[in-house]
Amino acid sequence: MKKKYKWIFIALIIVCSALIVGDLGVKHMERINEQANLEDNPPVTHENMVRIVKAHEDVVDKWLLKDDKKKQVKIITIEYDKLDHNPMGGIDIYGYVNGDKKLEFNATLDKEGSKYVIDGGGITKPLGILMGSY
């Protein structure tokens, strides 16, 4: 009878050890994945958004200028203090052209694969008239 309890005790120790080692392994892999995720997707801070938008101003410029049929847009101003994280993904950008705050635009800069693109936006009616879009 003692031999039976001895094997049950040994089996219990093996099962508990396996569970503990497995749990430690899972926690270790979660930490590694979390660290890798932070490197690929840095936390959404205003400083990070400014850095990303400044690095991809050309994407915003091309998006806005493609509809400028009259070639009237000379200066594009992005209002970096108004950048906002879009809950659907990306960064909401606000700005104006030619130094006139009535000629406003907004756009969402989003990552598509390995590059950034404008994923929607709009312009005010006065800006549309200036550009020949209306």
C-alpha cells in the first residue's frame, strides 16, 4: 500500500512541476512578445505622432496637391499641436494652406504595410474653390 502512495506522490510532484515550468515559459514568451510589439508599434504619445508626421509630410503634401487643379496651393501648414490619435488607427492631421486658416484640411495618416498613406480626409469649401475642386 505504501508503494502506491509513493507513486501517486511522485506523479503529483511531476504534474505540479510541469505546470509551474509551463506557466513560467508562457509568462516569459508574453514578455518577449510585448517587447517586440512595443518596438514595432511605439506607444501613442504626442511626441511619437509629431515625429511620424514630420517624417511623412511628403505623403500629406502629395495627397493635398493631387487635387490642386489650379496650382494655387503654395504653402501647406500642418498644425502639430492638434495632432490626434485616431481610435480606428492612424493619426488625425489638421492644417491649412497659404497661411489662411479658412483654407483648412484634415486627413488621417495611417500605416499600410511598411509605408504610410492618407486613409481619408477632407477640405473646406473655400479650399476646394481655390484648388478648383468645387
